Amino acid sequence: NPLGMDRIWQTPPVDLLVDPSNDSIDSGDTKARARVIKDKLKSFGIVVDVVDIKQGPSVTQYSLKAKEDVRIAKIANLQGDLALALASPNGTIRIEAPIPGTSYVGIEVPNNKRGLVNFKPMLSSQAMKVSKSKLSVVLGKDVGGNIHACDLGQMPHLLVAGATGSGKSVFLHNAIFSLLFRASP
């Protein structure tokens, strides 16, 4: 029998994976940062309300509701001023205008200390459990901490790109591990 085809394949047990540590994410004083955002924008004549704060593993997103007559470009042009006022850990913030599916503007501020996204809870997440495909791979967590998975069989192609140190190899390893824990050779 070539390549050991006479053997019965058993998926590896999930307890081989490391349990997540209890390291907490340091996103700073989110209420104080929300006030800084509101005050800074008000100093430029833009009145907003902070309607939601979502803490993700690497950034915290502040959802803003602006008055109807405020142009989104006016908020986006203040990106540098907001980064300075918030004392952003890496000197930048990201403005998402609008947040997809909403009428809010999102301001993503890097956390002071990034949280780790462990593979074991992602592999055993609801997103992976509901996916019936053997080609499902876990993608990671979004800014709200929600776990996302996709079916490679449904994709026409996949391009993995990013800056040095952004996690391309980690993603590819997670994709391979997802397949190893779900499918036989």
C-alpha cells in the first residue's frame, strides 16, 4: 500500500493545543478616550456622540454618531489631530467612515498592549462548529472580538498580503492547522 493508505486516520485531539493565557488587553481608559475624541472634534465644530466602544485584540473601535449635516470627510481630515490628542501608542489611528452596515463613523485606536488570539478557542468556536465543510479555516477575530471562519472550497482564490510582521505566516499556519484538525489526508 503506497503512502500508508492502510492506516485509519484520526484527527488530532484539541487538547494538544495550548489553552489561552489570562493576559488582559490594555486599551487604556476607554471612557476618557471617548471624551477626548468628542472634545477634540467639538473644538473643530463637529458635534458627535460616542454610541459604542468595541475592544478587539489589537484595537479599540469608538463608534460615533454625527449630526446629519456633518461631512464625513471633515472627520477623516482630522485623523492626525485625533491621533495626537489620543496619544496613540503607534502614532496613528484609523477612521472607518462609515462602519459597514451602520450610519456611524468608526475610530480605531491601537491598544496599549495587544491581546493574544489563541488558536484553540478559535478552532472550537461556534463559527467553526456551524461550518460543515472540511475545508473551513479560521480567519481570526475582528475588532469586536467575533471569530470568523471561511470555506476555502467556496473561494475562487486567496491572496495573503501585508507588511513585515503583520501575521501572514501565522495566518497560513492557522489555515493549515484548521485543515489538519478537520480533514483526513
